[in-house]
Amino acid sequence: VAIVIGVVAGGVVYAWQSARVDTAGQVRFDRRLAIPPLAASTIAPDGTREFDLELRSGTTDLGHGPGTETWGVNGSYLGPTVRAERGEPVRMNVRNGLDEASTLHWHGMHLPAAMDGGPHQMVDPGTTWSPQWTVDQPAATLWYHPHLHGATAEHVYRGVAGMFLVDDPAGPVLPDRYGIDDVPVIVQDKKFDGDRLDDGAAMFSDTGVLGDEVLVNGTPGPYLDVTTERVRLRLLNASNARVYRFGFDTGLGFELIGTDGGLLPKPVEMTSLQLSPGERAEIVVAVPAGTSPVLRSTPPDLGADFWGTRFAGGADTMDILQLRAADRLESNAVVPSALAAPADLGVPSVTREFDLTSSTQINGKSMDMGRIDEVVTIGTTEVWEVRNVSGGVHNFHVHDVQFQVLDTDDPALTGPKDTVYLPPGRTLRLLMRFTDFSDPSTPYMFHCHLLRHEDNGLMGQFVVVEPGQRPVPPPPPSDAA
Ligand code: C2O
Ligand code: CU
């Protein structure tokens, strides 16, 4: 096991046992992959599909004994998969059964800001928050997680997160039997101290927790029994800081069919795919009958310096999930050659610049909940030019919209995106269109999705208003905790 000596600000030297490097042969793959249950829902008299989600604490066996203290939604670790159809009105009854205030944010969802579940929509312990909106976007793999200011990293790390799938009956036919040939793959690295989840594990870096083990859907050492010729994996990097480069140990290729916000125009064949925290991808894999390839992460291409690379897991190879294909596979849907027409985002009339100036500041400012940083007029198409001038490892996430990354030929960036890796020194131009009204004092967020960076201030706020309307600084957050 490699030992790396890290130097933190102040000159203190720590010996750091690095993440398990080249774990081939070390992960035993002896537990069946848990599939998060589908969230139950009811239809209210007005036709609204209603879900009850409760944040809870409990204990979970994450491979270090049954007593690991964790948090979850409607359970002790992670939450159920929420599913709704495009066009459907939904209401989420979010009850906070924890001892401290939190929020639940619908990452990737196009919805009014007051329903977004960001830092301004705190849910006090013992209370219920019931946002509602109409799902109005293409089929996609979205997710939900807490988003309170200053403690998002901790709340997500403890286990509050789940998938939110948007279905579109008008979409192409794809493998869609949940848990059989359409499988959620929620990837999170963890560090343990005995049977305790160690969230102080990264005291030597400002990047946040970097674990040396990977859980999928909360299962350590997981395997999935594959029974069909093709299996669709919905990959979600729900880790705090780690960037993965997914591929198979056998070199098996796969088809990328979707990114954060939905399907690509057409499938793209690849053998490896990089996802930074918050990003999703849908891939379809044809596992040869009788074989057991391992989904593995190899060192991602971060474009960062030595320490930046180490602190985002850039030097590590980690085995993640074994796919065990039966000797005879049932035939199922073949991926069509045309998937979804790209969204027409229109012609941009506004350009904004965002410099990630440090691991705590955008355009030289740290997050202030009482300050509106950007005012967007509803209906406009804009280009956001995002630049990583800090030299550290960051990505960039914008609430409410799915953007198109301009000037790129990277096939993994050709679909709708809401989060994108931003290499040091690089500028990315993101094309987006704002159609949701926020109200002048209820902002949406943009931020780095390395959760410690977000908590430390690498976040800003924007409102979407009618032409000529002025922003109103939001009221100070209620001191709920
Ligand atoms: Cu997934 Cu603003 O977050
Ligand atoms: Cu960052």
C-alpha cells in the first residue's frame, strides 16, 4: 500500500495511507448489489403524483459490521428511486426525521427556485416541506441530495441521496426493466475508522473526503447477476470529491446513451468514461454470456498538478462492480441508432464570465446567502464562460438548466449536461436557456460539486426574473439548527 507524504498549509506533515492502489484481487465481490426500491407514490385527487420521503438516521452494514451509523431516506442508507413521467405534476413530502436541519435538492431538475431544495429551503427537524412542480424535461437520470449551506458534504457522505428518474413514454425503446436490465449504479467512495464512517478523513486537503473503498448503492464488494444480452447501467458519481474513469477490466466496450440531463442524439461506443462528482451517464453493456467483467475506475485525466491529482483520486485504480453474466442470456431491447434530438437552446444574447479563483471563491467572492450574484431575464439564452484559474480540481454545476458544452468534440459532452469537469487552466463555454421564473428573492445556485468546495464557498446565486425586474436580496437563512 502506497504511502504518500502530504504537506498542508501551515507546514504540518502527515503520513497518508493512500487509497487502495490497484485493488485487483483484493475486492471479493461477495455481496449481491442492492437495488434501491422504487419510491411508493399515490395520486392525489387533483392528479398530482405524491411521494413521502423521510430523512432518517440509523445503522447499516457497509462491510464493517452492522453498527455503522448512517443516514438515509425512508431507510438507513441512501433513499428510494423516485420515478415520474414527463408532464406529470408531482409533490414531494419531505419530512426531516434527523436531529438537525437539512434540505433535499432535486439535482438536474428544471423547476421553480422555491421548489429546488437549495440552501434557502431548509427543513427543520420534525417538520415537512412539500414542494410541487410539473416535471417538464426529457427522460433522464437525475438525483436528490441535501444542499444546506456549509454541511452538504457531511449530509451526503452520511448517506442522504437517491435517484430521480424522469421517464418519457414518447422516447426510444431501451432496456427498462428496473433492477434487471436497467440498473441504478450509485458510486461512492468511503473511508472507515473501525465501524465508523470517517468524514474527517481528509483533514490534510481542502478537497474533501477521499475514501479507499467504493460502495455501489451502499453495497461493499458488489456483484450484479446479468440475465439479459444487454444491461443498461445508470451511473451516478455521488461521491464527495473523487473523480472516476469507468471502464471494464477486460477492455469490454459499451455504448454511452445518455448524460446528466438525458439521451444523446445517438449512442457512442467507448471503452472508458470519466465522471466527476454529481455527473451521471447511462451506458449499455453487452456482457458476453458466462463472463464476469469488473467495472473498474482507472486514473482519471484531471489535467491537474501532483497534489490536485492525488486529492481527487487521480492516481487510483479501484474495482467497483462485478457483472456476472449467466451462461444463457435472454434477448432484450437493442439500442436504436437514433435516440433523442438535441434540445434547441436558441441563440445566445448574453455572455457571463465565471472565474473559479480559488477553492472558496468564484469571481473573487465566496458564497453569501444574502447576495444575488447574477440576474437572468426569463426566456434568454446565455453563454456562461467558466474558467478554472485556481489551478485546483473543480467541476461546475448550474441548477435548473441542462446546458450544452460548446467547442468540444468529446462524445461524453455531447448530451445535455448540468455538471461538467473543469480542468485547471481551461475555459468551458456552456450554452443554456432559462425558462423557469424564480422570483426576485429566491435564487438558484451555481457551484463546484466537490462538496467541500461548495461548503467552503465555491458557490454563487442567480435569480431568473421578468424583464426589468430587480433582484431582492434574500432574507437571512433561519437559524434552524
Ligand atoms: Cu447536486 Cu447544487 O447540487
Ligand atoms: Cu471545486
